[in-house]
Amino acid sequence: MRFLAAIAVVAMTSSANAADPVLLHAAGSLRGALTDVLKAFDPSGDYAFEVFAKAGALKAGSRAALEKKALQLTGGPSSAQPLAGRSVYGWHVAEGRADIFLTYCTNAVVAVRENPGQQMIDLPEALAVGADYGLTVMNGATARAQDFAKFILSREGQGILQRHGFSAPGL
């Protein structure tokens, strides 16, 4: 059985330097295009390297060993791409490019759904990294926007997010 290790992180970063994030607001219709732009701008792996640093703090030499073995298979302009409609993460494992893929929980959920022989495993707390996300309704927003924010925070909205791999503390 092949495994996907899941980081407790739920969104791509928008900067190679986590201390210098880029906040992007855009229409939903731009998601696909801007995701490709982001991939070409910021190769993936910054959270994985945080995991490796935590491992190094727990056991001397493990950071260097993990960094030496790690393959950055996604996020770069020359990264191999799956057929349309396939998740790149499960695809790399299914194609034998990796035995384990360290990815976000949300990506692992999709990969396991597409590749039933794969399994998602959460990292132990000592190695887990994460991000906290907020929800803001801007001043002057319509009642509909406020209702949408309330829905996201509702039991039903939280359940939807949870099915996509997000933690749902409201449940």
C-alpha cells in the first residue's frame, strides 16, 4: 500500500518566504488560472521543510537526511503534470515517482479519493505544521455576504469544510 503523509495545513502559500506572505483576493472564476500562476511563481515545499526542521530538533541529523531525500515534484515550472482532472499528489504516488507524498490535508483527501489504494496519515503532533485562517466580512458588505460568512461558520458549512480536509473546530 502506498501512503500520503498529510500536513495539517489547508492552503498553498503564496510566497517562498513564509515571513513575507502575499494575500490575494480574486473572483472564483480566476481560481484555476491563478493557481497555475502561483505554481510557476512559488515552488512547493516550504511547509515540508518546516516539518524537516522539526524532525531535526527531535533527532540530530534527521533534517539533513530528509532534505537530501526529498523530491520537489510539484510547484515548479518544469514539474510533471497529470492528465486533466487528476490530482497531482496522488498521481505522483500512483505513477511510482514517490512512495510517500508530504502534502496538505485537503490535497491528501482528494488524492485518496482518486486512488483508493492510497492512504492518508496525519503527522504526529511533534512534526505537524499548520496555518490558522480567519474569516472577515468587510465593512459595508451586503447582507448576503454576511449571511454567507455565517453559513461558513454554521454546522453545515463546517461539515463541508471538514469533508475537504479542513479542521472544523465548530463541530
